[in-house]
Amino acid sequence: MSVRRSLAAMILPDRQADRVVPPSGPTAWLTTFTAGAMTFLAVFALALSLASGRLAERWAGALAGTATIRIAAPADQMAVQTAAVLDILKTTPGIASARAMTDDEQRALLAPWFGPDLPIEALPIPRLVELTESSDGFDAEGLRQRLLAEAPGAVLDDHTRWQRPLAVAASRLNLLGTLSMALIAATMAAMITLAANASLAANAQVIRVLRLVGAQDDYIAAAFVRRFTLRALTGSAIGAVAGTIGIALLPPVDEAGGFLTGLGFTGLGWFLPLALPPIAAAVALLATRAAAFRKLRELT
Amino acid sequence: MIAFENVAYNYGGGELLSEVSIRLAPGSFHFLTGPSGAGKTTFLKLAYAELLPTAGHVTVFDRDVRSLTRDDVAMVRRRVGVVHQDVQFLDHLPLAANVALPLTVAGRDGHMQDLTDLLGWVGLGKLADALPASLSGGERQRGALARAIIMGPDVILADEPTGNLDWEMSLRLLTLLVELNKMGKTILIATHDLNLIRQAKSLVAARVLRIRNRRIQLAGADL
Ligand SMILES: Nc1ncnc2c1ncn2[C@@H]1O[C@H](COP(=O)(O)OP(=O)(O)OP(=O)(O)O)[C@@H](O)[C@H]1O
Ligand SMILES: [Mg+2]
């Protein structure tokens, strides 16, 4: 009820009510600046959080995909061992499909390092078998044991060994980004509370007079809340624009960075910083309101 | 309107007021006298719920002040006009806006004609745009009286309203308060000024309360 009333009071400027509190104090700029700086930081935390979220998703997706078996055997045994491996895979639960790569495919894989004219038949290059997991996943350790017994030249190369930590790191980064945004909001609330307290203390005499002539707490609080909310909204809008421009000016890394997806926003993500100023305004509203009611009870 | 029932008050030292039982009936006109420091201002603060009694009951508009919420107190302040002994204004607003402040905070702006008339009545018509800091003590007191009555309160409590005024202006304010009393307002004036009391008695059926030995008694004809 009263929160709704102060929301209404915030949205509908009340010139008369605004005049009863002296125009501005030494802390006026502090709120605008804090909201601006914090929103600027929040834009980066938001971008980091979104980018690491995309990364985590991508790596986790790659994880639940494929593995490779590398067969290193003398040339005359290669065909036998490959057949043995494929047989084993057929009877291993949790494997959806398995397929030995052809020479052409292997040549294509190696081309970036050795050039297109690699005489692959003449080299002791291991044969690769690509396998796809079913949704249940397979028992990597059990498979390793069977391979050791029946196809000694075959080694299971489980991508998860190096991809899992990356996926974990990415989702940890995502968490840190989210946590940073929460901390930024909390810091802003604390700073605005300090500024509001300073302003309320500086206006203690005004508050006393207003109480004496019959002003309700809601009315007095609203005069302060409106000010701080508008200042936070202004500062935050500037910070959001500046932060978004900063992100937009980052060099594109999609190609050069390879697995890095870049810190930028994608698609509709570019509109997410627009949500920050209203959030900053809401934080300012609640912080100032709480400070005002505390001070009012203390003063009168 | 306002009733004290066996009220006691102390600020933490000894008891300042004891066993005070007084009823301010609707439409009554009272003076409150007593030596400096006797507790006149304290009595008024109890009457408009600025202070809560340490014992006994103060009832304002049929409600015990102890049961009032902060919003209720604000509502009481709108029905009780108070002229404070240490008049306080908002120093950044001109006198007219200060006088109209009770209307502003009640969301009842817009009676500008009333405001102009009222300022004329208390002799401040020319000072409407002056800032409080530039007003004399008497001008501040008159401004305070105007602020106290602009809401058309049921009760007017005035603490030394003529302390800084010459006799002519004192009479003018007294006449204004007597007029308001005739319109049915309940009036209480705390004052040292015995001449003012005598003058008032010739205009209205005023009763005089006197603080003596922590008690408040109705004074006899010996004034
Ligand atoms: N807030 C306070 N804390 C402690 N003591 C106080 C407080 N306010 C008033 N007193 C004391 O209470 C006594 C009565 O004060 P009060 O202001 O009611 O007197 P008064 O009758 O209005 O005096 P005056 O005629 O000088 O205005 C005084 O001795 C004063 O020092
Ligand atoms: Mg006094």
C-alpha cells in the first residue's frame, strides 16, 4: 500500500511537495555518480555473465557428445584391431554409434599442420574411431579395461578429461558474474543509504517542522525518495549507455579467439543493459525509503 | 476536545506536573499562566501529542494519545493549530509558503485567497514573499499564528503568542482569536501577560488556569 503510494509519488512529480525539502545538499551528485559508476560496472558484469554462460553451455554440449579411440598398431595388424575395437563398441552399453575414420577424413584433420599432400598410407599414423554417446553415457573405465585386453593398441581418448574443467570454469565464471552484479547492487544500496542518511540529517530541522504542521511520514519520505530515485535513474542511464558503448567498441574476437565467444552481447542481449537503470532506481527507492522511515522515527 | 485525567509528567528528573485533570470543552476559551519553567509549554506539548504523559491519560478528540499511531498524530496536528513558543519555519521558503505549509502537506493547496486575507489580518500582507530569516520576532509570531489557523482547526493552542508584540498588535491578535472562538473554536493561550488576560475577559468568557506547585488549578477572580 504505502510502497505503492511512494511508487506513485515517484512517478508523478509533485512540485509542491518537492519544494518543502530544500533544493539540494552536498550529497546530490554522490548518488548520481554512484549509480552511474555502478551501472557502468554492472554492464561488464552482465556481459561477462552472459558470455561465460554461452561458453559453459557450448562446452557442456560438446562434452555430452563424442569420444575418440586412437589405435596405434603395426600396419599389418591395423585392420584386425580396428575391427576388434568396433566389435567391442557394438556391445558396450551407452554407445549410440561408432565409426572408423577414413584416410581422407584423417588427412583433412591433419592438413592444417602438415599440408594437404601428406602421404598418410606411408606414415605410422594412428587410426581414429569416432564414437557417439547415447544419453545414458558409457562407462569409460570399463571400456578401457576391455580395450586393453582385446585390442592392446587402442587408447580411449576421452574429451571429458580436458573439457570438463573448462566447462566447470565457464559456469563458475558465470556464477561470479552474477554474484558481481548482486554485489554491485548491494554496494549501490549502501552508498545511496549513506547519501540519504546525510541528506536526512542535514534536513532534520525541516523534517521536525513538517511533522509539527501535520505531515505524515509517507509524505516526508516521498519527498526524499523521489529525489534519490530520480538521481539514481539519471546516473544509471548514463552509466548503462557508457558501459554498452564500451562493450560495443571491443574488437570482435569471434574468428581470432577461436573458442572464445567474445565478451559482447548478442542479438536481443544488447537490450539487457536497458534493464539496469530501472533496477538502480528501484534499489534507490527502497534504500532511501528505509533510511527515511528510520530517521523519521528517530527524530520525532 | 482535549482532556487530561490525573496526568503526571517528568523529563527524567523530578516530576514537573502532577495530578493534572483538566477538560477543554468544545468552544471554550482558556488562558494558562504560571512562572517561567513551571511547565506551560510542557502542558501544551502533552495536549498536542508531542509528549506522552508519564502517568494518567491524555485524550484528544476522544482518543487516548498513547493509542495514536504516527499517522494519527499527524491527523491530530491538522485539527489542532499550534503557535509554538520557539517559532520554526522552513527557512528556504517565503513566508506565504510557510503559512500555507499545513495545507501543502495535507494535499489541500489552492486556497490562495484565504491565504492573502489571513496574512492581511495578522498584518503581514506586505511580507508574503519575505524569507523567514528576514522577519522580526513579532512578525514570526504573527506568521506562526496564521500558520496555526489556516487549516481551520477545531482547537488552537498558542504558546506566548504575544511575547514579542506591542500592545496594539497583541490586541489585534487577541481579537482574532476571540472571533475564532465565537465561530466555535476551542482556544488555549499560555501567557505571562496579565493585561492581555484582563482585556480578554472583557471580550469573552475566558477561564484562567494557573500552574502552582506542579498542579494546575482554575484561578479565581484574584487576577
Ligand atoms: N526536553 C527537556 N528535557 C529536560 N527538561 C526539560 C525539557 N523541556 C523542558 N524542560 C524543563 O521543564 C521545565 C518546564 O519547561 P516548560 O518549557 O514547560 O516551561 P514553561 O512554563 O513553558 O516556561 P516559560 O514560561 O519560560 O516558557 C523547565 O524547568 C525546563 O528546564
Ligand atoms: Mg514555555
